[in-house]
Amino acid sequence: MALNFANNNSLSAITTLPASISGGGMTLISEQTASSSSTIDFTSGIDSTYDSYVFKFYDIHPATNRAIFQFQADTGTNTSYNTTATTTYFQAYHKENDGNTSLAYNDSHDDAQSTSFLNLTVHHSNNDDSCASGTLQIFNPSSDTFVKHFIGNFNHMYEESGGDEYSWENFKAGYFNLTTPLTRFRFKYSTGNIDSGVIKLYGIS
């Protein structure tokens, strides 16, 4: 029996994969730029083409100090953005002056069968240099059998009521408790507009 060995020359000569092997990757579907926007809505491009979709958030800046960045989802026939969801949340933070650090579960940002908008950040500073960046992944939103799971991860500049600031990492996960396909997502702040920032939607193959 002959043995085949890979070497640098043979690997560098490979330009395509066999049809039976998937290369994976992310496909950009759409992007939106906020400009004093009350909401950013994605109402197309989310269907059965991909099993997973990822939103990426770049330099999201609130118009109002200590606002909370939020999202909700809906189906093709309901546009109220009030889908029932159950979630969990934990956080890690570090104060700018090194005076306080933590890694902790925080049930004040959990949701139990809630139809409200779901928090992705906490009290976000609106200083000129402040922003939030992160990702939100939705798994199999077109399923007509299972609930729809999601995982969000954000970092932002948090501001205490007294003005002290932190690097604040947010971890949010949960599921939308319905079996109807989700086709639309809305992003907004708890108060005030999205002053600026870019949101991109990708399909994951």
C-alpha cells in the first residue's frame, strides 16, 4: 500500500477544494450606517439560505448618555418586534483608574418570557470617543420546528452615574421562544437615537 505525504509544494498548488468539502466562511449580505437613527432595521436577507447569521457592530455611538443598546426580532407577518424571549447575561468590567474589576452573573439584565427589547449593553457613555462594538449570532432563524437561539458579545465604554468610566464586556444569550421563522431584526437604544455606527449582516456557510 502506497503512502501519500503532503509537502509545501503540493499544498501550495491546491487552488480549489473538492465539491464534497465545504470551505465555510462569511458572506456579507447587507450593511447599514446609523446617522441620528431612531432604529436600524434589517428586514430582508434573513431566510433559509444560511443556517446561521451574524450581525457585526462597529463603533456604535449613543446620542444619549447611559443609554442601553437593545434588539428584538420578528416574523414576516408580525412587525411589532415583540417576540417572546428568555435570556441570560453576565459581564466582565475594569474601571479606567484600575479601582474596580469584576466577572459576574447579572440577573438584572436577564429576561424570562419577555416581549420587550433585549439589552446587549448596559449604561453606555456618549462621550465623543465612546462607542460599542461586538457581534450577535442567530442560529437557524428559518426553522419551523425549533426555538431560535442567539449569542451576543459586546464591549463598550460604560459610565457610572457619577461619571467614572469602565471597559465593560457584555455576554448575552438566549432563545426566541417560537417555531415560526424569524425574518427581521431591529436595533435601537433604550432612550435617544443611534448617533452613528455601522452594522453589517453576514451569512455563515
